[in-house]
Amino acid sequence: MQADKILKTVRLTEKSNAQSAELGQYTFEVFPNASKAAIAAAVESTFKVTVKRVNVQNYLGKTTRGRTGRPGKKSDFKKAIVTLKAGDKIELV
């Protein structure tokens, strides 16, 4: 598979920034049909690094209410936390 069909975006939060600085873990939002092996291959080919481990989490979208009281739903998403080999680094500017 192509990397643009697997990786959506890099998730930059306080927690993910701390993980990348201390543990060498980077957080990506990925497409729901992406497997751990496909995510590892996409990160390795895109950023030229060695992936050590991939953890995946599926999130269900929260239910919401609009200003008129009508129910709605935010979209579901899948998050991948990628651990790199010691010494490897991804420059996110």
C-alpha cells in the first residue's frame, strides 16, 4: 500500500510531544483499515527511520448536541503510536 493511503496526519499534543522527546514515540492518525505492519512500512518509507513497535487505538466518535438540541456524532478515528529504534528521530517542523 502507499503511505498516503495509510497515514493521515501527525497528532501534536502535549502528551505526544513529551513522548517523542523522552521515549522516541510518535503519534499518527491513520485510516481505519490500516494494519500495524502497513503502518510500520509507511512510516519507514516516508521518514527513512527504523520502526521498533506499533501500538494502535480505535476511538469512537462522541455524541454531540447542536444548538437546536438535535443529536449528532463526531467521526470515529484510529490512532497509532510508533516507537522508533534508539537514536532515530523524525523532524516535525
